[in-house]
Amino acid sequence: MFPSKHPSKRKGPQLLISKYLNPKLVKRLEVDERDAALQALVDQLDSEGMLKDKEAFYRAILEREQIVSTGIGMSVAVPHAKLPGYETFFIAIGIHPKGIAWEALDGVPVRLVFMIGGPDDKQTEYLQLLSRLTLAIKDEERRKKMLQLTKPEDIIALFGGI
């Protein structure tokens, strides 16, 4: 029997998005501008003790956004920053049912924001996390449910086992 080349059938530990999620990092966004949304998520991360230097993290997020928009399409943005001194990755989720102008690649307002932060020296783990997250958010039903649900725990549950 030949080994499977299909990613879901690989042997070894599978990186799970759910490991990086926390209901306390899910926030309904009540702002109408991209930078205000970014600041709201940074504030949420900071209030939960996830950031070593709030201002440095926010600057890194904005700098990344200036290189190219993190609005990837499907009403989703994935702003991210990797900085020295972090041990693990984390994800904050922002939800804006009406949408925020973001200069997204497809020109559509962003309704779901997945802000990723973490160490600058774990590129392989970061790429795996980004790949799994992208695959999960391509699911239109999951995106629709995220916009409808009100409890952070229910939103996190949509990523169980992923």
C-alpha cells in the first residue's frame, strides 16, 4: 500500500485551529473603519493579557496592512503580526454583521476579522495555522453561522476539531 498524499490522511499530529481560539477573544465590532476595528481587536487581546507590548503589536498590524490589504475576499480579513518574545500563536475574532470598508482584494466589505499574532520564529506552525484557518473560512455555511450566532462559545464551537 502506498502512503496517501492527501493532507487529511497524513500521519502525525494535526494542527488544530481550535487550540488557538478563546471565547474571550471573540468581539462584536461596533466601529465602521478598518483601523478602528484593528484597534478594537488589539485592545481585546491586550485586555486578556495576550500582548507583551500593545503599541508595538498594533504598529506591526498596521504596517502589514499597508504592504497589502489583509482583506482576502469572502468578507474576511486576516490581519497578522509575528513578533519576537511570543511563545505561541493566538487568534482574535471580530464580527461586524454590516461590514467594514477594508480595501479587500475582491472589493467587498469585511464582516469577519481573524487577527493572528504570535512568535516570529515559528514560520512552519504559522503557515499551517494560516492554511487551516483559510480552509475553514472558505466554508460559506460556517461564515453565515458566525454572523448569526451571538455567544462567543457557539462561534468557537464552529471550529471544533478543525
